[in-house]
Amino acid sequence: MGSQEASLEVPLNTLARLHADVDRGAARLRLLHAARLRCRIGCSSCCVDDLTVFQVEAERIRRHHAELLAAAVPHSEGGCAFLDQQGACRIYGHRPYVCRTQGLPLRWFEERDGVLVELRDICPLNDAGEPVEYLSADACWSVGSFERRLAQLQLALSGHPHRVRLRELFARKSAR
């Protein structure tokens, strides 16, 4: 193993643990909201083009899916580059953070006119049931802490918040 590969082992292991933490929290929410969630294989309305990930997540995808990235072509423009023809994710086990919470009720805070305001959203396909505005805070995915951990991991790795378009990971850009 080269020195560059060795220097990536700790950040990649840390990223795998972060993804596992996200998956545990998301699994709890999926169970809680099972009756309203319509997310299934082939439901890819959240899987849009031009998603970017931090370099550390791009490296994890490169490590685990080198053959796919070298031989396959990205999904057509408009959908995530990693969708297959049936709308399923070709890297599901190693998908980036942003994909791990899709469909869940989300909550986050933004400053508006000098006031911190809580905002909430959910995929329109999963909107049936109690309005997200009335859910308890622990019944929503709170945006912020995992994003900060991921950003800190990226900064520790490279010193800058470099992001990569998922489509750019493919060696071949289109079918020949």
C-alpha cells in the first residue's frame, strides 16, 4: 500500500463509521414512519443530477466501485449518475451521506431577518400522514451535526472543502 493510500485509511474508516451512525438513526426513523414512506427500489425522484460529495466520500466510492467507474457509463443526464436502468442505485451500500436520509422528514435551522427559524420538509411522495410541522423533533432527521462531522473529516484530510460531482467519477462519460 502506497503512502497516499495509507493516509486515506483512517479518514475512510472514520467515514464508514459516520455512515453507520447515519444508517442507525435513519433506520429508527424509517421504522417510525413506515406507514408513510414510499421509498423503494426504483423510486428515484430524489436521485437528481449534479449531486456533489466531499472528496473523502468520492474516494470511498472509487475504492469500492473501481470496476463500475472504469467500465460503465453514468445514468443519463437529469438523474443521479449512479442509477441503473430500473432506477436502482448501483452503489447503494457505499452511497454518500446525502442519499442516506432521503425521503425522511427533515428539520433544520436558518437565520431569517436575524431570527433563527426551524424549517421542515419531506419528500412529497411521503407527505401522507401527520404534517411534518407537527412531528416531534426526534421524529425528524435533524440536519446539521452529521454534515459538520463530514465537513470536519474532509478538512482534516485535505485542508479544504473540495467537492466532486458524482458524474465526474466515471471514466466513460457516455455510451459509445
